[in-house]
Amino acid sequence: MSPSAVHNSTANNRFEDDLSLSIVGLGVEYPPFSLGPEALETIAARYYPESTALKKVLSINRFTGIETRAAIGTVDHPLANQPTPPTITQLDDFFRKEGVRLSVNACREAIKEWGGSVDEITHVVSTTCTNSANPGFDHYVIKELGIKSTVEKILLHGVGCSGGLAAIRTAANLALGLSYRQKPARVLVLACEISSLLVRSELESIDKDQTVRIGVCLFSDCASSIVLSNGIGDHVGSEPIYELLGWKHDVLEDTEQDLGFDIDPLGWKVVLSPRVPNLAAAAVSPAFQDLIKSLPQLHKGGKAPAASDFDWALHPGGSTIITGVEQAMNLTPEHMRASYEIYMNYGNSSSATVISVMDKLRRLGEGRENVVACAFGPGIVLEMMVLRRPSALQDLPTEALD
């Protein structure tokens, strides 16, 4: 069949209003330990002298709004308690074990909810900013899961906290390609970060350079995963968790120096300028307006919906980012309830966080039909996506994340 014939077919006219893309499985795996603000104070007191910069960082650490952060180990973890900070080689070795383990567990949870076989998976799209080895960590996750070696895989790099949505966007475009060819697509999406063991690297810079680095107060560990389907050949009775309606990717001009994650012999260093909350808040409204214009099926009586008509799954990069977007979009904390819950109880797990927020949102009881997911990454890059929650899942019982 020619491309023009496919384009004109009834099946593919659905691309105008219905992408037929849905998330059919979702899994989140946090490590077993939770660290309160006092953990950073303990490590700092063990290895670094008092200084003006350190005092400022520890003061900020008490007022981030984070009650506990998910961590791969306790405050006494050997890698955090060496005479010197762990090297990037040591961190890589650790990630290949514990990062892969977290990832496999998250993927298995998503695959189990989907109910399909790993043999049906057509693509794997993964992301991390806390490991940069070759082959990538996804190679080992795929082997552990028993996915066939011919599966097409993509590992996104350089996207930081926006990686979860960037990976879903990439998966969606891959799935649409197979839809065009009238073939089934089952894309496994994976995001994994282990940030907690970078604590010594960050404290080392604070001590030596006397700079205030707040990333050490925010980041945590997590793996999260989804299975994305294009609907072709779906199992009878399979129910989507979220349907994808549309997405937007944009780069904020002249912001490369404001947000980043620089490689270093002692791991990675967070770049986070004071401008980020205001830049993020200012960028969301125009992005939202552009995205909503492209989705006429959401308009009623010729009128576009307001931001407050949606639930929001915002990547909780920090308390000022959440409240800044909330104020800019005339939202309430209730609209952001899932973002607040994840931020307060688990911290910022970079790319893996937004999928965790999406999972938490569906477990918070009755909600709005449509959802805006949004995240920011190095560049500064904005990722935004509009999702629909099937009515059958709007009443999903409340339950805590495992």
C-alpha cells in the first residue's frame, strides 16, 4: 500500500483528533531508605569544616519543603563515608548494579499492569543523567527482563529532569510511525536516577569553592516506567491509564547557563541558577496556550479550556518552581496535589519524577478528566503533554506508593 493510500485511509484519519496512543502500564520503584534533612547535616559534620557557604546550604536544606528523600542507602552507606568522595568509576559500578535493579523492578511493575508479554515490546526508550557508560544501562535492563535482542532501543542523554516526558514524547513518535504502517507498537519507557551518592561530590565543591549549591538539598533516587501502546492489536478488555492527546517541546533562549548537570571526576555537578523558578513560571503559560490551540477537541463552544480545567502533573523541581507555576497559571495546590505529595515525601528524582507524579495522581481518588504534565531540563528545555484519564479510572481508590 502506498503512503498516500495509507494517509487517506479511514484508520489514519484518526491522527487528526485521536492519536490512539495510550499508557497501558505504569511502574515506580523507590529504594527502601528515606533520608530527612538531618542526613545532610550528619555527612557534612563528619567530613567538612564549618564555613559560610556550608552554613547557608544547611540552612536552605531545612526549608526546602522536602520531609524525606528516597535514597539507595542510609547515611552510613560506604560510598558516602570514604575518606574522599567516590570517583565517577565507583559511581558507575554502583549504578550498573543498583540502578539496573531499580529499573528492572519498575519495568516489571509496568509490564505486569499492562498484562502483555515482553516478546510484544517493539521499542525501549530510556533516559538517565546520573550515568553515562557505554553500553548504556538500558542494555543490561533489557537483558535482565528477557526482552529479545532485536528490540529497537534509544537512550536519551543530556535531557536531565525533562527526561521522563522527553522519553514518552520519543516513544509516542515511534509508535505513530508504526501506526502509519498499520503495525502494533508497544514501547517500554524507562527513567532511572541515583543522585543521593553525589552528596560528597557536592559538599566537596561547597567546601573548596565556597559556593552555595542547593542541588545537594533536593535530589533523590528512583526508577519509573510506562508501557505505551498505539492500540493496534491491543488485548480485549485492556484499559488505558492515560491517553496521549498532544505534546510540546521548546527551548528557552539564552538559558544554557541556568540549568545543567556537568560531568566531573567525582560524578556530576548540579547547575541551578536563582533565575530558574521565574524562567519556568514565565514559560508555562505560552507553552500551554500553544498546545491547547493544537487540540480543538478540547474546546467547548469555540472556547479553549483554562489551565484550571486540568489536573497538573508538574515535575517538582523545587518548591519555588511548583508555587511559581501555580501562581502563573492561576492554579491551586489541589491542582498540583500529586506534585506536592511526591516532592514532600520523596524529593526530586530528576527524570524519573514526573512519571511517579503521574502514578500518584491516578491514586489520589476522583480527579479531572484531562491532565497537563510538564517538566524542565537543561537548556532550559520545556516538555509539556496533555493526557486524558478514562472515566473508569477517575475513581481509582487512593493507595500509597510502594
